[in-house]
Amino acid sequence: MIIRFSLVAAMGMALSACQPAIPDSGRGVGFNDSFQAGQTQRDAALTSGSSAALPAPAAVTAAPLAPMDGSAEATAAETARILDATRPGGLGNDAATNSGVEPVNASPSNPAPPVLNAEGISQENNFDAVAGERSIAGDAARIAANRAQYRVVQPEALPDRADAGPNIVAYALQNTHAVGTKIYTRRGFNKERKYARACGEYSHPDQAQIAFLSDGGPQRDRAGMDPDGDGFACTWDPSPYRKRVDG
């Protein structure tokens, strides 16, 4: 029993000797003594308010950056072009487009730019093109030819419409008595009921008057459309036609 326990203890000691040493985690992975010393120095300088221990920033100059091809002249020319393009009235950033173009400063005193060409003007708006195709004399001859073809049509009398039924306009002008004036004798019973039933069949008084005249009116009133005997069926009124003729 004692021998077995000793053997197990010896094996545990051998395994612990093979494991690597674990570094101190308090400083963090990748941090060494030099970094910690520098950090401590910076913290002390910030705490004390002194900037003597802080490194000075790098000096900034206006010299152009060195070009990729190593040509300082090319870089200076490019820098000058960019500075000229960004100033008021500059040429812009496209050197190829602005090649050979002089910069123009905007000013009310500058004259209007000249029209270089007439591109885009249609033939109808181009005076030179129209003058070459037409003339004042030619236009006058063309107008005269069109006038010679004019034909004046004289008005003619309208044909009689025999199949159109009674003319209620002519009937309104021939009878000058007012609505409600009894001219014709009416007999019968239930005049009001017959009047309402007969006039309800027409959507407009003109239609009722035409039907009344077509069925023997105004002397006869077979359907009971003119119970007061004035010669005007239902609610038909000749006044609008009379006023139109009177002006």
C-alpha cells in the first residue's frame, strides 16, 4: 500500500515539472517592463501638469509631398494646379478639360460672351435658311392663290319638316292670350285625376303640348290634359317663346 502511494506521488511530481510556467496576469498579455515604465512616466507628467516630459509633436511644413515617381517638379506643378483650381474663378480640377483655357473672374463689368455657333437652331428659326427658301413676293403669290380658291356659300331657306309633328313655337306665337284664360269648353268628370295621369306620362311640358296638339287639340281634349280650356296642355307655358321673339 505504501509502495503504491509513493508511485502515484512520483508520477504527479513528474507531470507538474513538464507544465510551462504561467506568467503574471496582472500586467496583461504583451506588456513588458519598459511599457509600464513609460506609462508610469506619462501618468506622472499629466498628474503634475508639467509637459516637459511629453514628447514634442512632429513639425508640420507646407512642402508638397514627394511624388510616387520621385519627381519634385511634377509634384510642385500638381500642387500649384490644385491651388489655382480651388480659388474663385479657378479652372476646376480637370486639367485635361481646361487645357488652354484662360480663367474668367465673374464681374458685372465683364462683357457678354460671344456666340460661337448657331448649333441647335431649327430651320424655322434660322432667318438665313428661311430667307434662302422663301421670299416676300412668293408668300404674296401663295396667299393670292389661296384666296382665289375661296367659295362663298349663300344661305338658303330651311326645308319644311312635315313629319316633325305640330310646331309648338308657331302655336305659341299665334295665340296671344295668357295661361289660364278659358278659350275652349271642357266637359267630363274626374278632371283632376285624368289630368294627373295623362301629364305624368311625359317628362317635359313640350312633349305634352305636342301630344295634345297631335290628338285634336286645342279644340278637343280627349286625354284630359287641358282641363281649364286655355289650349295649353299640362304645365306648358308659351311665354318663353314669345319673349324670345320680342327680343
